[in-house]
Amino acid sequence: MTPPASVGADTDNPYALAHLDALESEAVHIFREVAGEFERPVILFSGGKDSIVMLHLALKAFTPAPVPFALLHVDTGHNFPEVIDYRDRVAERHGLRLHVASVQEFIDRGELRERPDGTRNPLQTVPLLDAIEKNRFDAVFGGGRRDEEKARAKERVFSLRDEFGGWDPRRQRPELWQLYNGRHSPGEHVRVFPLSNWTELDVWQYIEREKIDLPAIYYAHEREVFSRDGMWLAPGEWGGPREGERIERRLVRYRTVGDMSCTGAVDSQAATISQVIEEIAASRLTERGATRADDKLSEAAMEDRKREGYF
């Protein structure tokens, strides 16, 4: 008896998976592969949509058993309050251990200095690598996707990092037929990207299908913002607005969530998942290109950050 084809599947092959099913299957396989190869994996979890989808996939991969990984968040101190509240609720709901690496603590100890522009996004590297070393994490799940920007497009699913957190393209391994090589020396670790082959649209379609709850700032809402460098930024203790920058209330939403000092909102009336999907399908800008100030860096600067272990 021929089984019915799934929606979106290849109709010439009745056994082919639908598009989202194939992406989900690949990600679940990656989570299970890491569980089998590594001793102390951890999931980078910020409360943003990609890390939320990543955690959802991890829960699916091991149900009915608990997720065998802890969560790690690098807290810049300039995060959106709604996202931090969501992070804490999710960790408590699923009984997950949450490690928080605080940028502010490193600044207070004099190990990091504030930047003149107020952004702390580039300051995350040191607390992240410190947390990886202290907790002996050997695999670190990240929500990076290849469609976001050029530097991330060069990542493997298993991305080897040296003892300083650096990325060397010459040391990356081939990944034919979904075979992943997690071999690493003492002090090294592997960044793992289960969503590498997903797009922003895939993520939102999956959120709709799985009915995944997100922080409200991903949907259109009225918010105080001010304009800088063509972006709508939220005022806060990080240093905005400056003299001459006027605060106004606008109907906006966020396509991506990070440090408040470099994450811009977009004008939007998309208050539901289906409306967000329609908006993204019509967009010609990537989410980071449209809403992240640090993506205005040159490609050479992005490569420098990658070598320093930022991604």
C-alpha cells in the first residue's frame, strides 16, 4: 500500500519528507549525534526565536527523557527585559540548569572596558570563552544560520574551535552524508549549529506549525524608539538616545533579538505568526541586515571576529 505524501513533499517519491519535516529530522539527528559523541554539551540560549526553536528541537530529540544539556546565556546587561523574563520561565518550566555569563561582572572586575558607543555585543567573547573553559563544555550549540550573513555562511554544522576559541577554516572537516566528526584536543571545543540549513522563513513556518510561544516583542506592538543610522533603537541605560535624537512611540516589532544597543526594530503591523510570515516572504533584507547595527561592519572585520571566537 502506498503511503500518502506529506504536504510539501516530493510527489514523485511518496517516502520523501516534507520540507519542514526534513529540516526537523536533520536537527534532531544532530542533537542525538552530539549526545553520543561529547561529554559536556551546552545550548546557547538567549530567549531569541532561534534559540527557542533549537531548544524545542532538543526537547523533541530526547522526549520522554529530559534534555541532557544545560543552557548558557551570555548576558550583556543590555538585554530586553521581556526576553530575560522568557528565558527564566522556560528554564524553570523544563527543569533545565541555566548558566549565565555576565558581561557586567567582567566590567566590574576591570577585565573588560565599556565601548564608547555603548554596545556590549563585541564584549561577549571573553565571558563566553570563560564559561566554556570553567564548565569544561566540549560542544556548544548555537542558533546560527547560513542565510544570516557571509561569515556564518562559511560555518560547518560541527565547527571546530581551538583552545583560544578561534576558528580556522583549514581545520574544518567535510560533512558528507550527514556524517559529523567531533574529534577535538583537550582545551578545544566544537560549536554545533543544528539550524545551519534553515532560513528565517523556515524558522517562522516551523514556529507556526509547532505552536511555539515567543516573547511578545517579535510581534507588532507600540514602543518608545529613536532613530540612529537608519534603525529604530530602544532607549536604555546603554547610552541612547544622544543629544538631538528624539524619542517617539511607533508600532514596531523585532526580527532578531540581541543587545539593545545594536538591535533595531522594524516598522510593522504583523501581530500574528501568519502576518509575520507574509511580511518576511515579501522582504528583500535579511533579518540581521535590517536590524543589527554591528552587521554594518566590513567583511574583513567580520572575519576578524570569527577568528576571535565571537561567532
